[in-house]
Amino acid sequence: MLFIEYPKCTTCQKAKKYLDNNNAKYEDRHIVENNPTKKELTEWIKKYNIEIKKLFNTSGMKYRELSLKEKLPNMTDIEKIDLLASDGMLVKRPLLITDDKIVIGFKEKEYDNILN
């Protein structure tokens, strides 16, 4: 499993604690130091049939600063992916990625399903 997080994010901290308490084996990745690439994002969107908008951290300061609520509807998918790949703070977190599933944000029931 790949766990992509921002260590200062309280939701990420809860998710990581949950994984650790359940003895999950995962690769930990800092979303700002090692942001998802265009290639990764494109693969995940296709493989897991994700609506690109769901990958945006809509509650983040960067999202608001860039007025993305207004801009996203007029952007192409390629432009959205380029934007997400440009700054980890734009990506909703944490991301938990397995061979057959991706969980965007921390949803304990979905984590349960993956670990059991």
C-alpha cells in the first residue's frame, strides 16, 4: 500500500495512527516533498475511475488563493492534472492506494475493508 500524506494534517495523522494501530504495512510518502506526478495521477484516474475534481483539496488555502472553484469548470482534464501535479497542497489527502482501490481522505470503514 502507498500512503500519501501531509504530516501536519490532522486527518492524515488520524489515518496514519489507524494504519499503525492495525499493523498495516505501507509505504509512507510526504505529499509536498514527493508530490504525485502527472503520470501517477493519470494512471490513478483511469485505473480507479476517479472524477478528477475529487482529487482537489477544496478546503485548502491554495485552492482558495487560486480561485479554483470558479476556474475548474472551464479547465480541461489535462490542465487539472497538470495543476494537481504542480503542488501537493492542491491534492486532497491522505491518499491510500492499493492494487485495486484508492481511498481519498480518511474513511475508517474503507480502511477497514482494505485491511481485512
